[in-house]
Amino acid sequence: MKILMGMACMILMVSACKQKMKQEVQPVQENTELGASDWVSLMDSTKWRGYNMDHLPNNWVIANGVIECLGKAGDMGGDIITNEQFENFELQLEWKISKGGNSGVFYNVVEDTIYHSPYQTGPEYQILDDVGFPEPIEDWQKTGADYAMFVANNKKILKPVGEWNATIIKVNNGKVEHWLNGEMIVAFDRASEEWKEKRNSGKWTDYPDYGKSNMGHLALQDHGAGVWFKNVKVKRL
């Protein structure tokens, strides 16, 4: 009986060892999505180029942790775009603008020589000196608005000219959010009837390709004013 019990114990021990070895040699499953949602800094001149150009134009300087627009291009032809394109993403950045200045951040921009500027195809997060702008302006032209489409709500807090503002733009399966200084101030759905109605009226009747693409470049606007960006980063959603 003792011999039989000993043999049984040995069999159990050998079986357990084999099972452990089997578990230890199981192949590690590779996470093919690793890094898909990592933040990517856009504070590098290699990340940007001029719209319909293969280089960074001289009206922009990227150095010392700041992307600076010198405002030399007037209101057309001096915008820059990312080399990469994005569909669903979150973009974060800080910005400040010169007195009376005008600028913007575009997304889902289509690049083609049939267009002269990003605003012809891509929605815009408007940046403006709301207080000191020298001409009369509508709410749809003010900071944080989806330019000529959706105005900012009453949660908007805009810091004075010369101070840094924090912006977030989220785009996910057609649902878009504009944030300013910690508050969501604009939200819309590009599949909604409201969006379609606004898209097919007003300013955009002259731009038939506006808002048609769900994939495109990010862009920063030179509208003839000094504007500065820092801590610009993006992650795909």
C-alpha cells in the first residue's frame, strides 16, 4: 500500500510539473493596439508644412517650445498643416493672440491645389481677440465657436490678450467638442439635421466641399496677426 501511495504521489508531482512548464512556455499575445492612444507632441518643425507646400513657410517659427505665427501672410495663403492626417482624435494646445488678432485651428482639412486655404474644407475652432477686434463681429466669429456654424455657450471664459488659453478639440465618429479653459463650450454632431442645415446655408454655400471629409490634416491659421501656440499634442481615439 505504501508503495502504491508513493507511486501515486510521484505521478501527481510529474503531472503538476508538466502543467507548470506548459503554462510557462505559452506565447505572449502581442497587443496590436499598443500605442494607438498615446499622446504625440506636435512641437516639432518636422510635424508641419505649409498648405499645398512641402516645407514650413517663413511666416511661422517653431523654436524654444513655441509655434509662432508672425502674421506676415495676410488673411490667406500662410496656413500650416500637419504632415499626418487624423479622423478620430483629441487635440490639446495652449495659445495666446496679439491685440486685435484673428486666427484659428482647423481639423479634417483636405489638401488639394483646387483649394487655396484649409477653411474651404475643414471646420474651424475660432481664435480671436473678442474684446479688441477692430471690426463688428457676430457670436459665430468669436473665440471657441465652430466658425460660421455653432456659437460658444455661456460657460466660456476667455483670458485677456497676452495670457495663455487652454483649448481641447475632440472629434469622435462625427461627434465634436470644443473646450476652452476647462469648460466644454461647443458640442455638435455632424450627422444631425441641425449640422446639415447650417452646412448647406449661409457662408458655406460658396464652399461645396466644406465639412465633407471625416479624415484630414490639422491646421493653424495665419490671418495677419501674431499668435503663439505651445504644448500642442494629439492622440488618436
